[in-house]
Amino acid sequence: MNKVKILWADDEIELLKPQIMFLEQKGYEVATVANGHDAIEQCNAETPDVVFLDESMPGLSGLETLTQIKEVHGSLPIVMITKNEAENIMEEAIGSQITDYLIKPVNPNQILLTLKKIIDNSRLVSEKTASSYQQQFNKIFGAISMGPNYEEWEDIFKKITYWELELDNAKTKEMQEIISMQKNEANNEWSKYVVKNYKNWLQNAGEGPVMSHQLFENKLIPMMESDVPNFLLVIDNLRWDQWKVIQSVFNEAFKTVKEDSYCSILPTSTQYSRNAIFAGLTPYEISKKYPDKWLNDDQEGGKNMNEEFFLNEQLRRLGYDIKTSYTKVTNHYNAKQMSDNIHNMLQNQLNVIVYNFVDMLSHARTEMEVLKELASDERAYRSITKSWFEHSPLWEGLKRLSEMQEINIVVTTDHGTTRVQNPVKVVGDKNTSTNLRYKLGKNLKFSEKDVLSTRNPKEIGLPSSNVSSSYIFAKRDLFFVYPNNYNYYVNYFRNTFQHGGISLEEMIIPVVKLRNK
């Protein structure tokens, strides 16, 4: 590894030989100059890694030298060394973006500590994070291999996500590859677990996790408050990791009261899961109870046009006679309109806001080359989500509300999404549904090992177009491709974010209660 290069500017540089020898013995390379002009010239000739700059040099002062160096080398770390602790001098130095400052006389250990903070900080953080994850690696694998129940799977997934985000921040590529491998293995075992238990979850209420159609009664209603306005924010297609990155934005104005999760039904797609949330019924039950409100995959028309109706019906059924509002945001104009008028919602006990940005981002990323570049991997996808939220009309409106009066916010979603990697062939007729992660159709041909399949949709709470309809759901990171133009579609869809199938990211999703500070 190349030596760290230090430039030390001090008009009494001869008196600093003990400190310089100490740094050289520690492996640092130190160049010295006796005035500000030489310091600027040296920086321009060969930029050092860090500059130690005496504040009280004759001629060009330390502050003047600092300003001129920063004009050319804005990100160069500079440590101001001064005999003078005068407040105005330190304020000016700090305002000029010094990295640190030391008061004379400085001892070698002070200098070494400063260098560690400046030069080695990111490396030390990376090493510490990698070491901590290595200690947890075997524990997580052990938990996966022990046949966990649903609550244990939630814990495993949240731990993997935690370390994924920590290793993102530490920028340790090797460890990021290892956590990705561990998540893939977890998804492999999760898929087996879902295949084994899913039918029982749907047929025997209470024996499995809280699912989409049970969410309102079991988790959302208990999170509501009777003494303040409640806002239910449903951000379509929000994964657990995306929630964790926007949580840091929420923390500016809100505190997390309860952080929980629930399990999306299959298919993990808006038409099925969000209708189930608002109706409090499985898709099969919706299609029987409200046949004019349900459209199957092969029918024309909007599939989520009746959510407000379903919401009011469910509240009535649960015995809640409260003043509510329902707002769906599908474009920027909707968003600005909602944000500008959000204060009017304070008169309602429950305000439901469905916000579609993340889902649109997922689909746009598949179709637009520029977004494929911007959201090239999981880390970038999370970064775009955070950037959107902190600059969105939604966040603008919520911050404004938080300053007006006390409110209660519940943030949740209908399903997550997963980055698909591996294609599997499927054959179906022209009426087969188009989703890459699940298929509904007649006479489907597929490999049983790659899917959860059912030829009796009713047994897992789903309607069918006709008596011979079957559903199949892709496991892990698989995606369905027809044999025709196979290679073209594989290359087009690989590494895109899709939903509808079986993965931890699609199924274990957030439901979180917040109050303003």
C-alpha cells in the first residue's frame, strides 16, 4: 500500500523534527515547507493526502494559505495548528472548511490520532463493520438451517437487511458479495418454507403470519389513535430495506413508536395484495362478495379502481363509523395537489394516502436505459428511493403537518420487489398473464422445482378465470420467459426489479407507527 503523504507548513519547521521523525517511523511520508507560498506551490505540484498548516506564519498567514489551497483543492484535508485559541480565528478557520485543528505545543500522539481520524477513518470503519458481520455470519446461517418458524424468518431477514445496509456504508465489496450470497441462500430456504406452509396459512387463520387481508384488523387498527388525526401511508412496492433508508428522513420530524412487519399474500402484486388490504378479504372472497368490483388478469380495465369502496366496506364491517379520506397519488400533479391541501385532512380521524412512486420507479427502471444505469444494483435502488422521498411533495406535506399539530402516521406497503437473475422457461396460451414472477393460465408447462403451483386457486384464496386455470409463482430470483425470443427477453429483464413471486424482499414488508416529535 502507498505511503500516506503529509505536507507540513510551519515557519519553525526545524523545531518539529521529533514529531516528523515519529510520523516517518509510523510509515508516513512527510514533506516540509516554511511558509504559505511554498505550501501552495507544493500542493499544486503534487497534491498530498493531508496538510498540517501553522496558523501564525509570517507573510502569507495560515488562514490566507488555507483559502488559496481550498480554491484549487476543495476536498483536501487540512489541519490547522495554532498557538491562538481566539474564538474569531477558529470560527474563520472552521468556516473555511478545515478538517481538524490542534493547539500548540502538539505531541506526536495527538498528531497520530488526527491522522487516524482523517486518513484511516473509512478504512477502520470498514474493517470493524466487516469483522462484526463475520462474527454474525455463522449465526445467521445457523438460524437459517434450523428450520425457523415465521417469526424467526422475520428476524433473519431483518438481520440480513441490517448488515446489507451496514456493509453498503462501509463500502466493502468482498463483504457485500458475501452478504448477497447469504441472502440468496436465505431466499432458497424461505421459498421451501413458503411452499410447505402457504396453503395452511390461507386455510387456517391464526396458524401463520398476519397477511394482506388480515392487516387492517390485526395491525393497522391497533396502531390508530383516537385523540389525533391518523394518516395511513401506503407506499406501493416498498421493501424493508427501502423503508430503513427513508426512516432516516422521517427521523427529522417523527419518532418511530412501533416498527413491525407483515406477510404479503401471493401473488405479491398490487392487484391482489392491495385490494386484499383494503377489502380485508382474500382475492377469492372479493370476487365472490363483489363480483362487479373484481377483474381477473385477462380482463380489460383498471384492477385497483375500487380501493376506497373496499376500505369503507371493511371499516363498516369492523364497526368503525369514522370520518375518513382516501387519496391516490399516481403522478407529480396528484402529489403537489395532495401536499398543498394536506392540512385539510386534519379534520378526519383516518386519512389514507396511496402513493405509487416506488412501483413506478421499479417498472420505469425495467423500460428506461437511463434508470437502469441510475439503479444498477440494490444499493443504487435504495439510494434513489431515499432521494425521491426527501425531495418529494409527500415529505414536504408531512413535515408541514408535523409543525401544525400532533398526528399519528402508519407507513406500510402492499408488497416488495426482488432483483431477478435467473430465467426459467414457461409455456402458456395467449391468455396467460404477463407478469414475470407469476403466471395465471390454462395448460401451463413449467418445471415444478422452480415454482409453487396450484391447480385449485381457491385453496390459496385466489379466483380463477375458468375451471382449468392454474397459478404458478417463481421462487427466489427466478423469472419466467417464453421459449420464443428467449435470449432477447432474458437479456432485457435480467437484473430488473420485479414482483409477484416468492422471496423475502417481496413478502416480508414494513408496517410502522410514527408520531411527530
